[in-house]
Amino acid sequence: MIKAIFFDLDDTILWDQKSVKEAFVATCKVAQERYGLDLDELEEAVREAARKLYSSYETYAFTQMIGINPFEGLWGNFLDDHDEFRKMKDIVPQYRKDAWTEGLKALGIDDEAFGHELAERFPQERRNLPFVYDESFSVLDRLKDNYKLLLLTNGSPDLQNTKLTITPEIAPYFDQIVISGGFGKGKPDPSIFEHALQLMEVDKDEVLMVGDNLMTDILGANQTGIKSVWINRHQKERTEVVPTYEINHLEGLFDILEELRKIV
């Protein structure tokens, strides 16, 4: 019998990819107006520069373990009480400036001051552009009275809480919120799932884990013995990680829950 549902945040409930994309579009438009640059070309150049720079820092292994991607580094402040986050806090201002400056250079524009201007603009745009999937609130409304709900998200507590602050409707649905940077390890490490089970006072066979990422949400749930639901909105190919269930819309959860009720 399912008593609790664990949800991932980014690109499961919160449409983070769209927010990042729209922030890039808004910021790149400033460069288009200044230098006539192609929006898509500049975005891809900055993304490529960001990926390369991000992986070169001493904090990279930590960001991989906790689950913080290069584009979160382009707008997060990382005001967290942890040595590695303090290093990130010191690194990111230069990182942002370099990523945008290198992106401009890739398109033939050598303007460091403008790179800095764009680097400061992007975080503002990202904060102004929070998107939530259309069905998120209606699904949570239907679930909240019948199941315990826990949000299990990878990332910096400072940044993930910023996302929840700018979409204030989300947090009240959840009995508990677990953020990997506060726990010390990220999904797919089984320990963070076991921590969530203890917080919710449920057994692993009483839980569904819902998430969009096979290598974190689904792998971690599988390794912990929790039934996993892969929300695959974009028809991605499966890897070697096999979810217990696959849906392409959060409404699909209700069919799974109904099926599980019949089994009991």
C-alpha cells in the first residue's frame, strides 16, 4: 500500500529547463541589439564555454556528487554553510563573466565589459522567469489529502530554496523537503533516499519516487528498493536504468496508484 510519494523538483514539478532557456533568450537579446548576434548561436557558445569552465574547477567533483549543473552556476549565489559551497560562492562571479565573455569571443566579439554585463543580467532574468508544468498543482492538489508528500531535490540549499521562494505555491504541498546539499550526498546515493524514508516514517515498499532523471531519481530509487516512476515528457531513450513505471504526464500517476490499490 502506497502511503507516500517522493517528488523530484527540477523538470518534474518545476520546469527548470524552460526557465533557463527563456533566461538565455532574454539575455542574448541584449547582445543581439548591441552587436546583431544570432540568439541561438550565442546561447550555444555560452553553454559550451560554461560546461568547459565548470568542469575545470576544483569544486567540480563536489557539484557532480550534490547534483548542480553548469547553468545553475550561472545564476546561483551558493550562500551555504559548507566549505565547498563557500569555494563556489567565490568562483561563480568570475565563472559567469568568463562564460559570457568566451561565448561572445566565439562569435567574434571581444568585449569583456559587455560579457560582465550579460553575466549579471542572466541571474536577474532567471529569477524573473519561473515556470511550473501546467499539471503540477492540479496533481498535487489531488494527492495531498491521501498521501504524505516529500520533495527530494539535488542542489545547493540556497539555490533550491530560491527556486521555491520565486514559486511560493510549491513548498506548502510537501510534508518534508530534502535538498542534497544540506544532506551531504545527492541522488542516486541510496543514503539520501533512506534519510527520506526515515523522515516520512515509511517503509520502502510504501513509497513511489517520481522524477525525470534516470541516472539520479530512478537509479537511486531502484537501488534503495523504492518503486520508481519516470516522467518522460520528451520521449527520451531509456538507458540501462529501468524504471518500475514510465509516464509522459504527471496525471499518469493516478493510473499507477489505482493499479497498486488493486494489487493490495
